[in-house]
Amino acid sequence: MKVYLDYNATAPIREETRRAMEPLLFGAIEAGAFGNASSIHWAGREARKHLERARTKIAELVQRKPSEIVFTSGATEADNLALRGILAKSSARRLIISAVEHPAVIETAAFLEREGVEVDRVAVDAEGRLDLAALDRALSRPAALISIMAVNNETGVISPIEEVLDRAKKAGVLTHVDAVQAAGRIPLPLDADLISLSAHKVGGPKGIGALITRATLPIEPLLFGGPQERGHRGGTEAVPLAAGFAAALEKALADRDQENTRLAAIRERIDRGLAAIEGVRVLGANARRVANTTTALFSGVEAETLLHALDLEGVAASSGSACASGSLEPSHVLLAMGVPKNEALSAVRFSLGWASRIDDANRLIEVLPPLVRRARGG
Ligand code: PLP
């Protein structure tokens, strides 16, 4: 039996996504959807129609104008575009992020720091909750931008985004929210100036995401080339991916409440199974968390060992952020939460999504206890 418990890394493609993309990928030549959306002929016009339909759908879902949706290759690019694009045009050479952002933000901030930008990293507490006093201190001096994620990809802990947006607005600081792990799980932070989204986390195709902007915001492009995406990003538009993205996002947002109820019950089964194993601690258990994620520390166990053992049983889980998997570096998120280095290396994340079933949780908690015993050398 194959059990997939790694939705925070990526999700399987939804049926709605396939239906939206298939005609654009495999339609008849005469239908023209294969065209270059910038061409003036019938095929180009057909492709453009589908591209703008996808853009308009996403704009409706995030309550913006279609002209404020910039398609990117994913959220990594959207995060890069937000931070680098805004800082390049701003006279304030200061950026505020949190200590637990995704590497797409952390590493972009580190790059900007090397370029002379002052970067403030707001701390979190032991539960992964943003330190609001530290936030206020950071916002007490001028900054070009504050970038805070809506939901942490490693722990599922929900950020107090309304407070962040409110305080940043009062301080006159532009706001960017990486909402990748929020889409379909909590309401999107629509009041943010800039929002990053990724299609493949909501059951859309890999290779597309979006930066939601405001028409009035000056942003320096990352990719120079043609005038596509209103000059924000050169390059031939990925029309089938855009259509798949719009369909997946629509479904994910529409199903949010019922999925939260359904997934909470599955996660509850996992959490109860974890609680029955000695020396296991769920991270952020006392914080507000999304319903789909549980990350636990397995005392005396190396996460890599446990993940390989789970994999042999057909269970796919993760040791935190996908990008960090395979390396033995402890997660910066867990270190920021005050987890000691050796314990951080024992963290395993289980994350659920649209195709998860209660049987997945049952199988996990059936195979897990003996694997943990064995990983502890027992
Ligand atoms: N931001 C967060 C919070 C994520 O979880 C991820 C993916 O792991 C990304 C950004 C990067 O998204 P993409 O894979 O679309 O580049």
C-alpha cells in the first residue's frame, strides 16, 4: 500500500486540473490553443484567450484586477520577484522578514543583505508563533517591505497575518505574504500588497505560480525580455499551466471548509497514534495550526533513518522543508523555535491533502511504532 503524507512538498494533480489542461496541451492544431499568446494570428489569439481566462479567474479568487496577477514559474520566483523587485525600486534599504520563512525568502533576503540591504529577522517563540513585540520594534524604523508567510510549511503554524498587515500599514511599510501553504486551508491574506502563490501545492501543475501585486507598485523585473506579464516577466507564457493553476486554485478555495473538517479528523488519528509512542512531541501543538500538518520530534531517532524505513513500507513523509531533505542540516525553522540541533534532526513532517484518506493515517500508525523502536536500536 502506498501512503502519501507529503502534501506540503507537493500535491497530486486534481481531476479539475487535468480537464483544464488537456485540451490546451493536446488539442487539434486547427483549434490553435498551442499558439504563442503574444502572436497576432488566430492561434496566438486562441492561446491568449485561455491565458487571460485563467488570469481573470485567479484575479476573481484573490479579489484583484487581472492586470495585478503576474504569472511566474512558481512561488520561489514570486518570492524573489517580490523582495528583489520592490527593494530595487525603493529608497529605503531595509527589509523585514521572520526567522521561519521558506528558503525562497530567507535566501533572497541573504542575497539582498550581501548587496547592502539591512535585513531584520523577527523571532518566533517555542511554538513557532511570531513575536509581536519584536515585530513592533522592527516596524518602528523605516523599511521598504515586510515579508511574512501566512502558514509555515514545516510546522503548519498560522501567522497572525491580520496583525502584521495592520501594524505594517500603520508604519507605512509595504507587505508581502507568502501564502503558498495557506491556499485552501485558511482565508487568503487579501489585504497584503503582494501575495505569492504556487500551483502545485493546491493540486495544480508544477512550474507555475503567481505574484499578486497592486497596479500602483513599482517592481523591477527579475527576467528581462519581451513585454509579457505587463513588463513584469519576459518569456513566452505557459498557457496550459496557467489554466491548470486557475482550475486547481478555484477547487482548493471552494473546498476549504469541508476539507479542513475532513483532514482534521485524519490528522487527529495521526496525532493520537503519535501520542501513544513514547518520546514523541508534536511541534506547535499549542499554536494555531492548519488542519493538514503535523510535525513531530522523535527523541533518539534520526529523521533520515525513520523516513527511509517509512519509505520501505510505502509511506512518504518528509523531514521538514522539501529543499532541506537529503541534507543533514537541521531546519532553520526548528532552530528558530529553540529546538536543540540534535532534536531538530529527529523531526518528521506528515502533511495531508485533497486525496488523503483515513486509511492513510491508519496505515501510518500501524507501521510507525515498530519502525521507531528499530530506529532507536531497540
Ligand atoms: N513558499 C513556501 C511556504 C513553500 O512551502 C514553498 C514550497 O515548498 C515555496 C514557497 C516554493 O514554491 P515553489 O515550489 O512553487 O517554488
